[in-house]
Amino acid sequence: MYLLTELGAEEDYELVSYNPYAASDDERQWYVDYVHPHGTVPAMVDDGRGGAGVMLESAAICMCLAERHGRLLPQPDAMSDYLESVSFHCISVSHYCRKCSRRIADIISLVHLFFL
């Protein structure tokens, strides 16, 4: 959500709320079958635009959206540092959050924006 706001693209996407802890068994099974095989969030369903269908992982979704909209990207000569930084911080934050039993979807999006 934060990234879509920064990109000025809120109108281009439909945000669907899904809480795996509150979903019925049927809702969870549909989500696992058609969206995310682990039944977790985040996931981005791309209904066209030549996309890959369903994209998983916060960092990948953020980088894809930034590239698609041509904003919030580093200069080409800084791309390797950018990819290294995003990967490092996603892994570090994910590890910390698992230890603390926190959800990470929004945290990863914020880390992505912070380190651009």
C-alpha cells in the first residue's frame, strides 16, 4: 500500500485484504490453490500486462512495481548495490520478525522504500 501511494498508482491496482488467520477453510484452500502455495501474504496477482501471473515475496513485488512505473529506482550504475541492500534487509528483517512472531508484509515494503 505504501509503495502504491509513493508511485501514485493506487487507482491502478485493487488491494484485496486477506488474513490467513481469520479465513475459513474454504477461503484458505482457494488462496493456497490459486494465489500463494504457502497460504501467506503478500502476493500480487497480475491479470495481464504481460505479467507472470502471481508474484510472491515483498521485495520482488516492490521491485516489479517500481520498475513497471519507472519510479523509485536507483541509477543503473547503482543497481547491484540496490539489489544487495534490498536482499540483505529483507532477509535480516524476516529473520528478526520470525523470532518475534510478527507479520512482515508491511515491514518489507517500508524497508524497500527506506533504502532506495
